[in-house]
Amino acid sequence: MKAGLTRVLATGTFDLLHPGHLMYLEQSRALGDELVVIVARDANVKHKPRPIIPQDQRLLMVSALEMVDRAILGSESDMFSPIEELKPEIITLGYDQHFDAILLKEELATRGIDAQVVRLEGHDPCPLCSSRVIVAKVLEERCPKRDRSGAKD
């Protein structure tokens, strides 16, 4: 990165890429000159259901987005090692990401990473801005309901 440019780092699972992801990445990109995205590895997603889309395909999708300058897979063993290598000036958190911004900032400081942590504001809700909601809608609209005996309605 050239001197004087601001590197922004965003992270996430990015399973079933949807408008909420795009809004998060657009807001992140607006904070700096370069947006690098760390895509969570399948094995490291423990705070919600395992991703449907494999990590390499999620990485490919995020890499293809116009606002993303570079995307990488997260570390298998230490989520902070890519951050140490990338040296971002700003790390963004989505409004619904599970990280505690204060604890994250404290851990960054113990590793000598002087990055500003920014929790982005929520966006105007859209009906399909959540992977969980998308999955529920697919099940509701595409899968026939069954009664308790397993027979179709």
C-alpha cells in the first residue's frame, strides 16, 4: 500500500451473499482508500450454523465485488495473524457482528496493532438482508410441508 493511504479491514463469513453484505462492505470501503476482506474459514465459524457455501467459493464471490480490493481467507489457528500482516488503519464491524469492540481493541493493543475499530450503523432493513432469513424463505417457499407422520400436505 502506498504511503498516506488508509487500509480498511472488514471480516465475515459471507455465506449466501446478500444485500446486507454489500451494504456492510460499501460502508467499510467508504472509510478508506483500500478495502481488504478476511473471509472466515469453514472450521472457524462456531457462533452460528456452519456455512452452506464452501470457504473457497465464498472467497471467490467476495473477491469479485467491485468495492473489494483484496480478499483472503482467515487464519486457521489465530484470527489476529492476518491483521498483524495487513496492518490496517481501520477495522470495521457490522452492526450485527458478534465481536465486542472494546475487547477487540484491547486484544489488538496487546499485539501492537494500532487500528481504529469502527462499529458500522445498521442499515435500512431489507427483507432478504440475512442468510438466516434467506434459508427460512427457501424452506417455506420451495420445500413441501409435511405433517407429523412425514406425509406431504
